[in-house]
Amino acid sequence: MARIIILIICLAMIGFILWWFFGKHEVASATADVADNNQSVDVEVKGGYSPEVITLKQGVPATLNFTRKDASSCLDRVVFSDFGINKELPQNEQ
């Protein structure tokens, strides 16, 4: 009987892991506001980036304002290697 319970628990854990890593999850997204030939989006850094997907208008300069709320060192930098950007994100500052 104990083996059956352990088997059920293990199968449930495998199912959860598969759902967590490969399941389709809702992603927060935002479209930039365009004003005075510039577009701007505020991004909150707290356990991840919110919004995760940002839609920008092509050909209009864009500003991304990051505010880091998380003390984790995993989220203390933002890197856009294609643009040569590697900036520190101070905590609780824009």
C-alpha cells in the first residue's frame, strides 16, 4: 500500500514539474504609450519582469523604465546584448 501512495505522489510531482516548465502560462504584456515622438513603458522587477512582453512602434525612440523591487542578486542587472546594454538596477529606484 505504501508503494502505491509513493508512486502516486511521484507521478503527481512529475506532472507538476512538466506543467511548470512546459505548460502554457499567461504572460503579462503592454503596449507603449506614444507621446511627443517618444514611447515609454514602466517595467517592475519583482521575481521577474512585469510586463514580460512589450510591444513598441517601429521607428519611434523608446524608453524602458525599470523599477527593481526584488532584493535578489539574480535581478540586479538588465542586459540587452544586441544593443550593447548592461546596466545595474538599483533597488527601489527607477
